[in-house]
Amino acid sequence: MTVPRGLLDGPIYLDHNATTPIDPAVTESMLPCLTAEFGNPSSTHHYGRGCRGALDHARGQVAALLGTTAERIAFTGSGSEADNLAVRGTVLASGVERPHVITHPTEHPAVLRACEALHRWHNTEVTLLPVDGDGLVDPADLAAAITPRTVLVSVMAANNETGALQPVDDLARIAREREVVFHTDAAQVIGKIPFGAAELDLVTVPGHKMYAPKGIGALCVRPGVPLEPLVYGGGQEHGLRAGTENVALAVALGTAAALAAEELASGGHERLRALRDHLHHRLAPRCRAGSTSTVPRRRGCPTPSTSASPASPGTNCSAPQARSPPPPARPATADTTSPHPCSPPWACPPAVAWAHCGCRWAAGRPPSRSTRQHITSSPPPADTTGSRAADGRRPEVHRAGWRRGAPESCRWRRTCAYESRRVVLLYGMPCRRQKSSTTGCARRRLGRGMCG
């Protein structure tokens, strides 16, 4: 993969679980669909037939990555839309008087919010299965929670914060034996580890997590699974999503899927796993006393590495300390009217206090050795001039994490940006106590970093 232009001059990017840069080959593949190939895929003339061929080819590329057939792929506008189509579509098409849905508290908010809306508007019963210390669902709990009214089980394949891999095959087998539709959001495993969807009912595939643009996703649907569409109209995408197809973005997703298949075939996921472990082992000793840096014991997803430091009175962490604890994960037999859209640190042991100061590092391809050495190299000696530059001006804190105008040694005081109850590490090592003058989420006081 050629390094995207946006990564050449900016900070090292370690948040690939949030989104990935667009592969330049993906960008190149979609350009003809934005210029010469402008037709409507539903048209039967020359311009329409060309676009239809490109759309079908992209559908086949996504299906090949999942190990299934092209007829099962329905393009959507995002992974969240695919989750909603799977959850809402299954429940509304079930015909059960009071349908029952099973999920878990560390699921993606798109699933949890859809379940909440179904309870509010359609009297759907929702059960949240408990998770263990690694954030995993016990298949025995699922077997005990299924009732005659259960129409859907939704469990994500891998968690975006911890990388915990759920026992999807075991959970899907239990659901299939009880004739219950099984859905999994595979956003964090597609293209990162080998993953097959042939035996699964519904699989969510987002584009921007696999080096395709934002605004494109897909839902892999097993033949015979009834779904009520979210958007009605001309019957595009096998009648599941009306509206003229965005051929350019579909082609981009197909190209990204083909590149991901090539990367997996060449052992790219093992190289990425080695990079994750290298980052973990080099950065863990630098965390301050009392903190932990851990790779979950049963995790197999090769991207994220996490660390946490216990919150205590007077600790300036990434989230307010005077926060009331969220509700614990409900037992498998519980019925909830409002599924709590919590992140894994809130739902799993250890205590809630550890959730306030967690960092997530998520690398991606290309796993270059130079990048790895730059992140984990030792910082220069401490700057003796203080936090001001040689001319007396206070350094500017750049939005991307680079302190402009600072002496060279000051630039090792990397900045951390506050984002959604966690600190996202933008430049490898956190900074010392300072204020930010930038826009967006970094406008908050940055506080003390996790390390140093």
C-alpha cells in the first residue's frame, strides 16, 4: 500500500479502529465512476450497462473477501445503516407479536440504539447478555436466554476498544439450532484477520474501517432471511435499500475488499499483530506507576493495544471524576427498556474508575519498521528552557498534536486529545500538563498525560 498523502507530513496515526486512510489505489479505482462512467445502473442503455457491470464486480469482490456469493451483498450508506437494517429489518419482518432481541452491553451503539427504539416503538423485549472480564459473551448464557419469541441475536465480532474476539461461530451455531437469526458487526475484523460469512445470517461490513471512503458499507444477507427495508422505493439492492446506487463508492469498497484479501493472503495480519505487540511491550513500561497496559488474554484481533490508569481524587484524567457509575451489565434473563450504550471499560471489570484514563493504540497497514522505531524511540533529554521557545513565545499547540514554535526537545511532549471518555493518543507519547488553544475536542484542557 502506498502511504496516503495525509500521513506523510502529519503525526503518526494510531487510531485505525476509528477510521482508516483511503488507500490511493482505492481512490484511483473510483475516479472513472465520477467522470466518464456516470450512468444509472438501472438504465438498460450503454451508460447504464457499464455502471451495472462495475457495481456487480464490486459486489463480487466484497463477497470474495467474506467467502460467500455476490447475491448476498447489499450495499448500504454506512456500517451503522447496515446494523439498523439487520436489527430493525429482522424484527419488523418477523411477524411475532412481541419479538425478543438478544445482544450485550459492549455492542456497537448502532445496535443498542436500534434495540432501544424497537422497544420504545414496537414493544420489543431486549436482553443484554453479561460479559466476562475480557468482554466476552458466554455461549451458555445465550442458550439460556433464547425464548420462543426470540427473533434475533446480535453480537459484534470484535470490540473496537479492546479487540476482544467474540466466539461468533459458537454463538451462531446456538442461534441456528434454535432457528433464530444471528447478526454480527464485523467492522473490526474485516480485512484484519481471516473471516468467513458463509454460515452467518447477517454480517455488517463498513467501508472506512478497511481503507475505503466513508459513506459506504454493506450487509451480507443469507438467502431466506426476511428483512423489512429501511428505505422504500425502486427496489435497488435486492429490494433492501431503495435509491440509485452510488457506483463510485461501491467500486471503492470492492477495491478495498480485493486489497484486503491480497493483504491477508500475504500474511499482512501477522505483521500487523507483531506491530501491535511491539508497541505494547515498548510503551507499557513507560506508563506511570499504578497503571496497567494489557492485551486481553483471549484476544486475537491484531490492531488495538490499550492501557489504563486508576482514577483517584485529584487525578486530572480524560473524563470527569465526579461521575456516577453506570448500571452494571444485566443478567441474561433481564429485560431492559433502555439498553445502556456503554463502552467496554464501563461494562466489564475492573471498576469504572479505570475507564476514565484509558488509551487505545490501533495501528494499521503499512506496518513500516521506521514508523515503529519512531514511536518507541527514547525521548531527548529534558528541555531546560521551560515551555517557551528561544524567543520567549509560548509554543502553539497544533490541532494534530505538534507543538509548533517549541524547541526540538519540547516537541517530545506529545499532546493528547480528549474524545468520548477516552484519551486518543495522537503522537505516540502523551504530553505534560498544558492548555490547548486549538479547535474542536482539543479545545478542552488537555490535562496530564498517561505516561511520563
